Amino acid sequence: MAYILLIIGFVLLIKGADYFVQGASNIAVKLNVSPLLVGLTIVALGTSSPEATVAILAALDGSAGVVLGNVIGSNIVNMTVVVGLTAVIAPLTVQSETVRKEIPFALLGAVVMMVLMMDTFLQDSPSNAITRGDGIIILLFFLIFLYYVFEMARKNRSGTVAEAPTDYGEPWWKNILFTLGGLAAIIIGGEMVVSSATEIALALGMSEALVGLTIVAVGTSLPEIMTSVTAALKGKGDMAIGNVVGSNIFNIFFVTGTAATVSSIAAESKLFLDGFVMVGLTVLLLIFSRTHFSIGRREGAFMLVAYTAYLTYIIIRN
């Protein structure tokens, strides 16, 4: 029964995020909000909403391993599976602004998160945790990112982080229904994923951290996978890489910051290696992107192999 509830939860998360993005984006455009601003905020927030919902509910339930494991695991999946699949389908074009500003900002987020987790090493604390104070600091970084987004929208830079819906002719009531209904599906699906994944972990002898790094991470990354692969198939590789980077930024600053502000999150020692893998992959993504401002099929295949090796290692480690 737990497996069935897990699958149903994932379906609700994915479809809920889809309807939430569609309804909220249509409302924003009807209010004459810049399409760029819609792409960088509402669409990015929508594709990260499954991670946010799972993290907040897990924080409230005291499942710390699921919270950090989900964020770190989702970012690793985004940079390996999502980038790898889309690059294999079609080489990804990377905008210069993404290379110079957005990927470094994602790297900054990964480093900040790791530093705030190292209480034992840096402060001689008996345990490692991202406290409510740390969560507020992370959210302040998120506000800086939003300020950057508004500045980019004001300057009307061409391109968006993710592909926004193109049908804005839906009536107000339908867009509001999509938005509220999608949000409800995300919340219900998130609760089902957290409870069923934790039950499965206990039954199989798996740690919460491993469940967060694998099952929950891949499941909550499905919106990013579908969005990026669709963009690649349509020949819009720049949207695919932008979606990955934007989602990673939201996962670290918004998801982790919000969850830690709700409840202090204990950091398992085994997650530090996974965190360093996330930092290393972000550096690798930056290096790949600086090579002719594109990520080719060879780099994409390397990313897929890297995730396979990483997945094998964490399963053996457990």
C-alpha cells in the first residue's frame, strides 16, 4: 500500500505543479507582468514546488534526512540526469549571462549551504544542523536573487529560465482554479510522498537520507526533467539549461531556507559527501558551460555516467 501511495503522491506532485505553473503564469501575464519575470519566478517556483512541499512537510514531521537529502539529491539529479538527457538529445546552448551570473550564484548557494551545515567542524558544536537563524540567512540570499531577477526583467534581457505557457486566453476563473487546484494537489501529494517514503525506508532498512537522495529526489525532479527534455526536443536548449540552474537556486535558497525557518533541520554526517558532490557537479557544469557556451552530447553522456556511478555508491553505502 505504501508503494501505491508513493506513486499516487508523485502523480499529484507532478500534475499539481503543471497546473499551478499554467494557472499562475496566465494570471501574471493577464496582469501585464513581464514574460521574463514569469519564467524566472513563477515557472521556476512551480517546478520547485514539489521539493518545497516535501521539504516543509518533512521538516514538520521531523524527518530531517528527507529534507536535506531531497534538496541535495534533486540538485544532483538536475545537473546529471536532466542536463545529461537533454544534451544527448540536442547540444545545449548556454547564454553568457547564465555562465557569468546564474551558475556562479547556484555555486554560491551550494557552498553557503555546506558551510551552514558544518557546525561541528566550524563551531565545535556537538551536532550539525541548519537552524532557524540559518534558514533566515538563506532566505535573505533568496531575496538577493529575486532582486537580480527584477533587475534582469527591467532590462528586458532576451530569453527565459523556463518555457512559460503560451495560451493566455483562458478565463480568470479557470486560471484561479488551476492555480488553487494545483497547489492543493502539491500539498496532498507531498504529504503522501513523505509518509509513504519514510514507511518504505523503515521497512527496507534504508535511512531517511538515502530515500531523500534517491526516490524522493528523482520523483520531485520529474517536472524539471519533463520541461527540459521537451525544450530540447523543440530545439530550445538554452531554456533547458536555464531551467536546471534556476531550479537549483530555488531548491537551495527557497526550499532549504523555508524548511529550516519552519523547523531546525539536523544534518546527517553522511550527507556531507553528497553535498560536496553537489558542489563539485556545479563547478563541472560551470566549466562545461564556459566551453564555447554550450554542453555537447559527450558532456551529457559523461553526466549520465557520473550519476549512475554516484547512485551505485550511495546504495552500497547504505
